[in-house]
Amino acid sequence: MLSIIELCINKNYMPLCQNPPKYCCFKSVTGKMLAWRIQVTLWERACSIQRRATFYSEIKMVKVSVKWSGKKFDDLDLDTSESPELFKNQIYSLTGVPPERQKIMIKGGIMKDDTDLSKLNVKEGHTFMMMGTAGELPKAPPKPVVFLEDMSDKQLAQALDIPAGLENLGNTCYMNATLQSLRVMPELHTALDRYQGGITGMDARGNLTASLRDLYKQLSSTTEGFPPLIFWQMLRQAFPQFSQSGAGGMPMQQDAEECWGELISVLKSKLPADSASNQTFVEQYMTGRLTSELKCIEAPEEQPVIDTETFSKLDCHISISTNFMQNGIQDSLKQDIEKHSATLDRTAQYQKISKVSRLPQYLVVHFIRFFWKPSERVRAKILRKVKFPLDWDATELCTPELQNKYSKIKEKLREVDDKKLEQERERKKRKTQEDDLAEEKTDNTATASTSMDVDTSSQKVDWNEFIDQGLKNDVGANVTGQYELCSVLTHVGRSADSGHYISWVKKGGSEWLKYDDDKVSIVKEEDIQKLDGGGDWPMAYIVLYRAKKLD
């Protein structure tokens, strides 16, 4: 019987590498008929053999040698169908001479990157002469490369600079979220370091302050989830309402806003006062001042009562018409009151309108999302979507006197922002022009771009000329009235007695940290903007703003 190859490539039976006829057969040397399936199989094998033969014939590979610096390197593969770059990299791996330093002698000159090797007619065993200085060979990294997916949680936290979280001790997410949100203030850490008390005396509030100081230090020295056992014990001793237990002895869920308020009151009373102002951290950096005017609506001739009071947070009331945080705050600063009128000698309607007369460096806004629902005897939740800004001009809440103090610095800030926008437009325009230039002009355009950047960065502003002197002397006050969002404490659930609390803290740039108890992850700024409510999703309950720093 004929061999497979002989049978298939015989022109009398079928053309090679063409589809076989729908049905045909041919005789073997014994005179028997072979089935059409055998014919197709043999035909496919023959095609495969021919394709491989064609493929290898197209690759023009020759073995050559290279002489360099008194040494000879034999059996180098030279693919004449490829560019010289491949051959030069092969030489680099043997000699240490970078491709840009290699001078390989060929007929008529030196091998360049665009030389057509197929036209050199290189024969098997040809020897190339090369000149060039060897550089330092690439060194292996001192430590093995570890990929993110192969890292442990601890290694991942260290690599991504992720701080430690707090373990949930049983419905203690309200406490964990409060602690992580407050941790964003470096001035608080400084004040806590100055506190000299320990956890030994009978002063429950002093013990709570000392345990907070120690807890923050412990969190700064680890990247793994930490159990805040001592702080939790001191919190329950100072405020027994947080010791309530439910079925099976499980600690009950508590209100994060209540925990926040109690903790701020402790810090206000226990942290050491500043020697110059005789005020604590809370009084300097977290306390604002309201100036209110009380008018009798029914007796306009009655003299209005002017009063001042301090605040550590602003409330954002949520009604059916509240869509933005600023509107909710303004609504909360207006109150309708019934009281006795000396002018009318009876109970009358009064209106109290408050304005901010001091903005602190850190401003807390509390979204009033919970209300008492008598029919179900629970503190139900308002799920309405209320948007809050990432950058906030709070001067609209201020008294005319304070707004006047901010006017000069605000005008300068607008001027600087306009210049930045103009420079950004110019930069984009310049870049578009550079992209259109020829390749040989790249160096000149890069120089021009660099000089433009130097000119921009050299324009410094002396902000002291524009800051009101009174605000400058008020340590802890916001001297511009401009804020940026730095932490958000959210609640997910339908009532204050259930659900879950999470803290979101700004890490830098557009990155934020999500503290879900001991699980800490990096999220984007877009995720923060989704925390405005509207459904069964974490929604802002307490937001913390800090004064913008002047560049």
C-alpha cells in the first residue's frame, strides 16, 4: 500500500491544500476501495505537513558568531527576517553592552536599527566584529517581587499604606465609626499626647481620655485589626447607657451621634488647656459661635433680643423639600417659638434667627435622620436623599460682620482660582500644539513647557496680606470660611436601634479610606458622593469638614 504522504500528494488523486470533493474514492495498490473518510484524513495530514514546511522555510535563521573585546561568542541565532534590535538584545545579554552602544561592523558600515538583515546575505558561521563599552548588568532585586494577589492582609495594608481598623466587640460599630472619624484630626492627637493622666484613678472621664490616647497610639503602630477592649470598658463606666444588653446578653446597638457628643464633652473638660488662650482643643478647633435675634412677630415694635451661644455641631433638618445640606442647616437656624410677650401681656409668636459669628477649623454637621414613631415605638429613619458638598463655602451662614471679614480673602481666592483655570487651559492648548509638532522638535517643545511650569510655580501669594487680623489671632478659627470634607460617618438600616455604622475618611487626593470595623479598604471620591441617602445604602449621618489650607 502506498504511504500516506505518497498517496495524498499524488496529483492524480487530489490537489494539495484544497477542499476535497464532496464524494470521491481511489484505489490502493491492492485494488480495494478506500472510504471517503480515510481520504479526508490523509488529505488533512498532508496539508499540515506542507504548512509546517512552508512556515520553517520562511524563517531565515542562521548561526553566527560575534567577536568583542578579545572574546568570541558562538552559535548566536540571527533571524534575517527580523529587525536588528532582536539580535542586539541577544548580544546585550551575553556581553553587557547596551544596544545603543553596540557598533556591529557590516559590509559598508555599521549595523543600524533600520538595517535590512535579509539584504546582507549572511552565511552560516559568519563572524561579526563589535565595539562598545559594557555597562553594569541588571541586578536582581534585593527582595523577591511579591504581587498584590499573593500578599497577606498585613502585607497588603503595609504596601498600600492602609491604617488599622477596630474589631467589633458586639454591636460596637457605632463606637468604632466615631473613633475613626475623629482620628482624622492631627491637633486632637497632639492634645491627647499632652494629657498626663492614666487609667488608675476613680475619675471615669479621665480614664476614658487616657484610654483614647493609648488606643490611638496602638492603632498607629499596627496594620491589623485591633480590639478596643479597654476603651469600650471605660466608655461604659463613664456612660452606663452604652452598657445595655439585649437577648442573650448581646450588647445593644447604640446611636453614634450620642457616642460622638458624649466623647466630645469629655475631651472638652479633660484635655489640657492651651497656655496662651486658656482653651482646650475642643474649644479652639471644634467650637463655633452663633449670634441669634429673637423677634416678636405679633408685636414688631417690641425690641428684639440679641444673644450669643456656642455650638460644637450644626444640625441639618430634613423635610420633604430638603435636597441639599446647606438648605437643611439654614432651616435649623430658624425657629418659631411661643412665649410670653411683655408688650402684649400674653403668649405670642416669636421667631429666632441665628447666624454664625465664629467658624471653627473643624465643623461638624449632624443630619437629623431619626425621629420617634409612636405607632411602632421606634426611632424611625428618614431615607430622603440630601446632597452634601465635598468643598463648601460656609460664609453664607455667617453674620454680615463675619462675612465682611472674609470678603478680602475670598476675593483673592477667586482671583487665584481663575488664574489656575486659565493656566490649565493654556497648558492643554500648549500640549495640543506640541503633539502636532514634528518629532525632531520634541526637545525644544519640552523646554518651553518646562519654562512655563516654572513661571507658574514661582507666583507665590502672601496670604497674610488678605487675612483679617482678628481671625488670624483667633487660634483654631477658620480664616477663609472655606471647608473641605474629611470624614463621613454613615448608617445603613431602617432605625437607630439597628443597622450598621461605617466611617469614611479622606486619605489624600481622590482616595478615601472605608473603615468597616476591622475591614479597611481604599475607595474613590465617587463612592463618597453616593452616601447622600435615598435607600438601603450607607447614608451620611455625621459629616466632618476641615478648613481648607492655603497653598
